[in-house]
Amino acid sequence: MTTDRGAAHKARGAERRAHADYTGGVYGAMLAASVVIGAGTLGSLPRLELVLLLVLTGAVFWLAHVHAQLFGARLAQRTIDRATVLHVCREEWPIVQAAVPPAVAVAVSPLLSLDVQGAVWLALAVAVAEQVGWSVAASLRAGASRGQLAGSAAVNLLLGLLIIAFKFVVKH
């Protein structure tokens, strides 16, 4: 009996991974890049503040997306039970996950002898690379052709470069 339950759990996990939605990851990476751009003047602990800003913004947007999904389910008169809430929380989790690599980049930037501006640029580069990575992963998972894969990567790189261009426009 335990073996059947374990196999069923593994099968559900494999199915969930096979149908994974990478939208949250792409969105979260773009959000993280935007947070870095909009961070402005940071206080006396700029690295810590930027790390917290990235992670907390990701968490707040995750909660907002979870709420919106559950509110939409209520409007559609679908039953909202514990399983539905957990499913939506898992589905939207890539938004938070996408905030972690840029935050880690900022946290380790002193080990790379980077000043605060260097840390900001590193976090921005990581967020854009992550955005492209999420889009490539989604394309691969969807069975996209090489052309579609390249197109997805190019569009997301272009969007990331647009965000970087904003960095030059928005000076704090």
C-alpha cells in the first residue's frame, strides 16, 4: 500500500513538473530587474537593503498573485479548499524564486570586491540572465523548435536590455 501511495505521489510530482508554468519565473526575473533599477539611493546598509527589497518585493507580488488567483476562482464560483490554496501558492512560487539569484548576487558581491554600484549591476545582469533562462526552460518544456527557442530567448534578452537601458535613464 505504501508503495502504491509513493508511486502515485511521484507520478503527481512528475505531472506537475511536466505542466510547469514558467510565466512566474520570467515575470519574477523582470520584477527583480525592475526593483534593482528603481532602488534609488540606499541607506547605510545598501547591500542588505537591496537584498531585502528584492526578496520582500518578490514575496509581496507572490502574495498578490495568489490572492488574485484565489479571488478569480471565487468569482468563477469554484470551491476554494486547502488543496486549491496550496496549488495556487506552488504555481505562483517562481515569482519568489526569481528574486533569490539577484539577491544572492548582491549578498556575495563583497567577495568579488565589488562596490555597491558593481553589486547593483551584477544583480541586474543576473536578473536578465535569469529571465532569459526561464524563457528558454519554458520553451524547452513546451517542445519548441530551435527557432522558437531562439525567438523566445531573443525577445526576453531584448526586454532585459530595455530594462538595463532604463538604468541609464533613471539616475538616483
